[in-house]
Amino acid sequence: AVEGGFLPDIVLTDMQMPKMDGLGLCKRLKQHPPTQLSRSS
């Protein structure tokens, strides 16, 4: 979605997903400067 220009207000993810874990998703999101990340557990 970020690649297509859509920037969501919030992303809620699980740490254990079938194809990518939550940390991998965070790393991908960090590659796009408009996204800011914060973690909560």
C-alpha cells in the first residue's frame, strides 16, 4: 500500500505472520521515509 501512495494512519500487525514476521514488516516500512514507526506490546 505504501508503494502505491496510500499512507495509513495506523498499522496493527502480528509478530508471527505466515509470510513475513512483524519485524520484517517494520523494516520494509522504515525504507519509506514518510512512515514513522512506534512499537507497543
